[in-house]
Amino acid sequence: MASTSTPRQRRHRLTWSLTALSMGLALLLLADCKSLPTIVPDLGHRHGAPVQIEGTRGPLSVQQSQAILQGLKNRGQDTGIFDRHLALEEAIVGSPLTSGNQVRLLQDGPSTYHAMLAAIEAARDHINMETYILDDDDVGQRFAQALIDKQRQGVQVNLIRDSVGTLGTPGAFFQAMADSGIRILEFNPINPLMARKTWALNQRDHRKLLIADGRIAFLGGINISSVYSGGSSSQGMQSRPTEEPAWRDTDLQLQGPAVAELQKLFLETWAAQKGPTLVQKNYFPPIQGVGKQVVRVIGSSPDEPYSQIYATLLSAIGSAETTVHLTNAYFAPDPQLLAALEAAAGRGVDVVLILPSQTDSWMVFHAGRSYYEQLLRAGVKIHERRGVILHSKTALVDGVWATVGSTNLDWRSFLHNHELNAVVIGADFGNQVQAMFDKDRSASDAITLAQWQRRPLQLRLKEWLSRLWAYWL
């Protein structure tokens, strides 16, 4: 009999198989593991060179860079982000702050897919796409056909798909794309006989990235799947089966110099995975300034000593003076993140978390909930988004430091996944993220300490069991 399970269910079964193997190995190590490892470097304040910003024609002078930062500072809140954090962030990450960008905040699948498909249609030279999930459903077929059509028009399409994320997608789906001339790279194949480098099954490509002509790019948390066919508001849910919850997610559309940084990351991943030779195209066209946003692109990889995205987030929280507003789909914090959140709340910062009330990953869900009481006692405010599957990964610190991307606040993102975020500096974009945060907060239920202490024993047991394995999830 043919299997009736969905692609997402099949992915989950493989994920749990990997988790079970990790748990078995972990049992051998627990006796020697008295504490979890430190996974980021020393984040103490460092006095270094002034922050330098890159424009469309290369690095700006120190004076020009300082003028831009001062302008952003004058329009924002009274915060230490500019003075204490940005230089350290630059030292951690290495990628530049770029000016002259245009950033558009996209919420949920319908608006994001509309913008992405428009960019695909407008492409004239090449399209580079990197995704964790690409399902063979209505949405996936629409994207596949759009890419095939462009390839047949002479626009070179290059696709990186994660092996686990696309586990449930039939080979014929990708073969049809390959037959059109699309170059396809399977990231870390599940089959060890297909490995092009060291077989590391637990390392996954969790990035979601689309670049058209080296001029416009999309990144965030949204995969290519019909689970996103409806939005998280009643107006956007007409195409979604009524028995299924909507998915609430966030993406960015970027134009300007930051797109070149995203292009570099895509090409680096292709090369590191020993993908087929790319057709020579104009991957780095001259780019004009198209906006006023200051953006830093951050990619992280388990091949590095620590997650650069995580390290810069901890530094931003440590520099916060007014607000830390986090929205995240999978929350299983390590001791450093917990300490940073508690310390911020302790010095009077308004620390607010919006987390899921329902999820597609129950073990991470309950592992995160096991920390609620500790955080609530420290003064951290917690809200659970109701009525949707929350899949967003956003942060806003002091109203001026915002990040959107693929990174969850769990050990898998910090240690095992290739992730991608963009940091946008300034109050203008910060106000947009704050409005989105406030809208989600109004659709969420506040968790109080008194209420949480009355939760049933069944939930406490799930939290206890899940927390044991938070490091290996």
C-alpha cells in the first residue's frame, strides 16, 4: 500500500531518527557532561577601529561612515547599540555594513510568493535559489514552472536544495527542472554514496534565499510549500483548507549593495558543496544606491567555531537599553541566551518574547516552555501567538537594530544548520518591525507566572523530558 504520509511528516520521521541516534550517543556522554559548552566567543566590550560602512562604490571614509551612523542615532532611541555593539558585531561577523539599500518587510506566504515570482519573471541574466523545503504541491509546482520557463528563455537558474528538507519531494520533480537546464545541487545528500565531501548528515542547509540578476534578493523563514498558501489573517486564508492552521512567517526583499553579500554566500555554499560548474553569468553587476537602509548580511555555518548570527544577537541584547522584542518559532535556549535575557530584564529593559502556542515540533516546543518560569521570575514577558503556526524568526533591539532570517533560537540553528539573516539598522525600518511585533502581540495570549505555575502535571512531564534533549534536538 502506498504511504499516505505528507512530505512534512516524512521529514519529521527522519529528523527524529537522527535525534534518536544523537540521544543514544548522548547517553554515553552524559556522565562526563557537567555543563553545556560555551558556543560563542568572549563578548566583552572591545575598543577597536571605527565602524566602516560600504557604499555602492566600495568602503566609505571613516568620516562618511560616522556621519551615517550619527544620522541613524539621531533619529532613533537613546541606545548603546551604535556605540557598544556595532564594532563588536563587525569583528564577529566580518561582513560589512552596507548603505544605499532598499528593504521591504514581507509578511506571510501570499505576499512573499507574489514578490518572489515577480522577481523571477523579471530576471534577464540568472536566478540563484537556496531553500530548505521545496514541496511538490501547488506552490512548489508554480515555482518550478516559473524557473523552468526562465531557463528556457536563456536565464540561468541555479538551485541549492537541502537533502532532508526535500526528502518528501519526488525525484521526478527535480529531474524535470534539471532536464530544462537548471543546475541543481543537493546539499549534504542523505545517501552517503552521493556525498561530495565529508558526510555530515546532521548538518542541514536551513537558509531560504532567492537572488535575481544579482540585483534583488529575498530571505527569511518562508519555505516553498502550500502550508503558506494562506496568510495569518482572515483575509489571506481563502486558499487554505479550513482544518489546517495558517502559517505566520516573515521575509525581507532587498535591493542594493547588500545583495552582493548574499550572492557571495550562495556561491561560497555552491563551491563548498562541490556543485557542478556554474555557467558564467553576470553574478555581480554594478549596483546603484536604491534606498537609505543600512544592512549587514550574516551567514552562519557549523564549519565555523561558533554561530555568527547567534553571537551578534547576544551582543545586541547585551547592549540593549530600552527594548528587546523577539519573535521566534523554535525556542530552546542555551545558558548564554537565558543569561542575556535575564540580565537585560534585570537592568530595566523591556524584554518580550512572542512564541508559538502550537507547533509542528512538539519536543522543541516543550523544551522551550520548560524555561518559562525561570524567565518570568526574571521579569521577561512571554506571549504565545494563538490561531496560527508561528514560524517567524525576528528580533528588534532598542527599536533600531532589527534582524530577520532563518535562524531559530535553538541548539540546531546554533550548532548544526547553515543559517542566513540580515540586520537592518535604523528607526525607520525598526518602526515597521515594531508595528508587526505589536500586531502579533495583540493576537497573542500573555503568560503570567501565577498562571504558569498552575499548569498540569502532564505538561510538566513533557517539559522535563524535552529539556533533557534540548542540546540534541
